[in-house]
Amino acid sequence: MKKVLATLIITPLVLTSCFYNKETTEEKKLSTTTSPASGEAITAPLVKKEVVSSGDTISVDYVGKLENGTIFDSSLEEAAKKMANYSSGRTYQPLSFTVGAGQMIKGFDAGVIGMKLGEKKTLTIAPADAYGEAYKEQEVPAKYFQDVFTETVPAENFKDTITQTVALSALGAKGEGLKVGETIEAGSTKAKVTAIEGDKVTLDIENTQNPFYGKKLKVGLKIISEGNTVTIKKITDTEITLSIINKANPFYGKKIKEGMEGSMPSGGKMKIMKITADTITIGVPNTHELAGKTLTFDVEIKSIK
């Protein structure tokens, strides 16, 4: 049976804070490589790059600001002293990273491409290319926000035992040396091996996720599942129709309207963003402190290699 709401996991991109020691300022460095003709080791100078491209490892000085000019991060101590969370114990030095390797927020990564050695530039980065929008949105069928709704589910879902044939390799270490009649355990779920043919194994799986597990199915049977009252209304050979008193609905007993905020069954917060006849768009807050904000970075390219 479908859950009323799915928990969203938001992983905001984080601007790296790993700093490395400054490189020497030699114009050229020697590198040992192999001659493709003779196979002998040769020594050749590395040519210093002048323009940033994807795959380069670069170091930059930067000052990160909000739209109102507030500085929230910087590699320069003079600028960092203007931050509310300035730390005198931090080492302030150019930030090194590999362009295009996903070490930086998307807008910063893309913004430095094409910059020249020693060039200064201001990058303006929208929330989608920085730490994400203020809310992560998801469309949910409108009926899941009704106080009572019906759901028709394949009858197979409510069997106490489900038979499934899978590849032995899908069982990992549990599939090694497996024999017919043995029982595999995965957490609270058990599966009995009923047949092995070549690289295929047939399992009888205990369907403990079935809210009616261990009960004889009949019209009128009622149980409490995840806070909801679920009643069987109709049974056919292939389907079962349920009536659900939807107390897990965070807005149970209330008239739904845009802008309402509530808590999901998982405990996370959510907000009604948009309502249509068939769907409701919910937003789950992005908890990163810079989520939903347009950022600017004053950047200077210090080295390219």
C-alpha cells in the first residue's frame, strides 16, 4: 500500500573548505615522463596555463557575499574580519580545487571556466546553482490530503507469502552454496528457497509488510496502519479496495490551502506550495543556511595547473 507522504532527503551542495599550502611561484617545474618512441625516461618542463578549463586544478582567492552585501565566507582575512563568525584561528589562503570535479557548488565551478591567470571577476549565482531553493518540491496525488480516501491495490500485495524468482548473484554472499529448503533472513524478513535452476533461485518471502499479515482477508476487516484506519471495502481475484481514514495527513480535519505548513509522519516539516484538482505540490524546507539565496563571489585566479 502506498504511503501517504514520502520523506525527502535533501543533500545540499557544500562549498569546500579544504585549504592547502600555497604553491611556490616558479615559472616552470620539471616533470619526468616517458618517451613514446624509445621508452626512456625524459625530463620536460610543464607549461604554465593561462586560461582555466574543466579538469584544471586551480587556486583562487574569493569573497562570498549575500545580495545585501553581507560577507559570509572569504579566503582573505581582511574581508573575513567583516563576517559575524570571523575566526582568528583559521588559516586564510587561496582555495584549491579541480574544476568540473563536483568539489564546488555548480555556479562557482562553471563561473571560473575561461578566466585567465590573475583575472578578477564577480560571479552571481542563483539558488539553483548554489545551495538549492528554499524548498524541495514534490507533487502528491490530491486524495492523500483528504480526510478519507479509497485505494485499490493488487491482491498480490496482501498475501502473507510472496513467491519471487531472482538471480543468485542478487543475493550476494547469502547466495553462495544456497540449497533448496534453506531460509534466508534479511532483518525481520525471511525467505525460504523453494527451487534453484541454473543461476536463478525461487523464494517464498514472508510479506510482513502486509498490514493484514496473519489475518484472513474479508470485507469489513479493519486495522490501524501508520496511524490510519484501513478497512477492506471490496475483494476480487486480482484487486482489493480499501477505505482509509487518513489521520496521518498533517492537515487532517482542516481545509487545505496554499501556504499552510505542517509536519510529515517522519517528523519533517512541509508546506503546501500549489493546489490543483488532481495534485498538491508540497515543499520540504532545505535546511542549509544559504538555501534560497542568490550569492555573489569576488574571485581572483591565483594559479592554474
